[in-house]
Amino acid sequence: MYLREDALTDPLDTWLASAFAPHRIEQTITAMADAQPLDHPPAPGTAAQTIITECDAELEC
């Protein structure tokens, strides 16, 4: 199957712009977080867990 890039990028850009519009950003982030599996959090010591810990610490300040 072939798909011209311009046939996809315009609708995708429009959708992304609407999903991340200021009035919808919280809803979009919540939907993204809810889509993540809860049964497998990043293992302690992994790069992902380190980044999450650093971000949490910055948010607490």
C-alpha cells in the first residue's frame, strides 16, 4: 500500500494541533496517561525511572 505523505500530514497536523490546544491539553495528557499499562511501571534504576524521579522532584519545588 502506498500513501502520499501530503495526504497524511495535513490531517495529522490538524488533529495534533487540536489535541494539544491549550483548552484540551489536560484532557489529552490524561488520555495518554490512561492508555499506559499500569502493571509494568519502569524498573528502579532504568533511564525512564530516573527521568520520572527527576521530573517529580522538579515539580515538588
